[in-house]
Amino acid sequence: MTDLLINIDHVATLRNARRESFPDPVQAARECLEGGAKGIVFHLREDRRHINDDDVRRLKADLDTKLDFELSISREIVGICCEIQPYLATLVPERREEITTEGGLDAIEHRMRIKETITRLKGEGVSNVALFLDPDLDQIDEAARLGATAIELHTGDYANALRDEKRVHILDRMKAAAERAHQNGLIVHAGHGLDTENYPLFGSSVPHLKEVSIGFAIVARAIFIGIRGAVEELNNIIASSPYTG
Ligand code: PXP
């Protein structure tokens, strides 16, 4: 089955909106794990708009689970990632003016900086490094050449496609990208904008899906049924969308 990892950034967004000490993202992470999540994802942004350095250190100290540390290629943040030693580092593009991550990395244009970052992470013991990419075959091939061990497919365009024909077209690109990654020996992850409504078609169409990372939909649903319930609900949907490995 595909593993569900929960991104807890938006618990910190809510806390920071009132400059309070609650809700605590670490406590939320613990409840996600009790609800069946297989790991926790967070993005330590350069502007620290949600998760901060203290959160990251407490996540590492308090939880015995897979941590997926999303980061840009900023040297400062890469240094913190090396200190934390997560199970996985996922490199993402980052622009201060964006509301959320808007697309995949351009691994071809930024190959030198990405290569340098992957080499540093691996050299300092972070052996699993994913690149967050749009479903573009050239980008997937470049990820393999640069030494990434996984790719995370950016599913934002799929999630935003309102018409079925557009969704099917994007899914064809996702399937081809997942196949190509698998042929290149890369592990396949996916995320961005996935939820209970759009997951079933995605999960039962795209092959080799080892992990999905879901955040906003879980935190939004948690307002009505609690975060543990929201994780259980999504896990049930994932379980009924068979993994095609
Ligand atoms: N994966 C990556 C690389 C992301 O940047 C995000 C958003 O922070 C997610 C997954 C989760 O997206 P969402 O919050 O829309 O579920």
C-alpha cells in the first residue's frame, strides 16, 4: 500500500496567526501517527512563516517516525537538515512571495546547485534525497543523473484541474513520469493538493507510488472531525485505491 505522510505546516500557520504557542505542531504530529500516518512532513522555509527551528528540533527529539524535511537549496537550511538527520530530505523550489509551493524544481536549469546540495546532504549522512518535480520526463532523467534517490511528483495541476478531460490528460503525464522514475531506479512519491475527493482516481492510476504527502486537506478537515479522524479517513481511501507497484 502507498504510505500516507502528513504535512503539519498548517498547524504552525494557525499558531503563528495569533503569535501563540498553540496549537502545537508536534502534538498534532503525534496524533497523526496515532491515526495511522506513516511519517511526518514539514517545510522549514527561509522566512519561517510556519514551521520554525524549535519545531523541527522537537519533532526530531520527541517522535520516533519517518521525518520528511522539505527544504530549498539555501545553505543555511541545508545545514539544519544535516543536523536533524531526517529519513528523507525533499528539495523544493521556494519563493518568498508565493502562498504555497507553486510548482516543481527546475532540475535542469539549477543542476549545479542541486548537485552540490545532494552531494552535501549525502556526505553528511542524509542518504535519501528526493526532488519535487513536475511530471516532465527530462526532469526525471536529470534527477537520476544528479544522484537523487527519489522524486516527488507535484500533483498541484492534477488537483486544480476541474474538468475530467484535463485531469485524465495530466494523469497520463503523471503515469509516464512515475514509470520513467521507476525505470531510472528512483522511488516515487507525490503530493500537493491531494484530498479525499481527488485521491481515488490518482492513487489507482499512477504506478509505483510509495508515499504521498498531504497537509492542507488534513488540517482543514481536522476542524470538523479532529486530526486523528482526518488521517484515518484518508488512510481508508488510500487503502481502497490499490497500489500498482
Ligand atoms: N509536497 C510538497 C513538496 C509540498 O511543498 C507540499 C505543500 O507544502 C505538499 C506536499 C503538501 O501539499 P498540501 O498541503 O496541499 O497537501
